[in-house]
Amino acid sequence: MIGTPLPKRRGKRGPTSRLQQQIEAVEQLPKTKQQFVSQMLDTVLEQAGQR
């Protein structure tokens, strides 16, 4: 809306982290490739949780 203040961004100042850059790059991929990346992340995170 016009006249509505924008929410302030919270978080760290400075250069974007490598992970954030990768997330932004994945967002630009076609949905099928995004799903592939998501499945890989699920697998890695699941394995990391078993330790």
C-alpha cells in the first residue's frame, strides 16, 4: 500500500554468505532442478542427524 512503511531488514550487515548466494542461485533454477537440490539437502541433513 502507498504510505505503508516497509519492514526493516534484520540480520547481519556485510557481504552475503556463500550459503545465501547458493540459495539465491537455486531459486533461479527450473522447479525440477530445485527439487533435485532439495532432495540432496534432505539426504545430507538426514545423514548428519544420524551421528
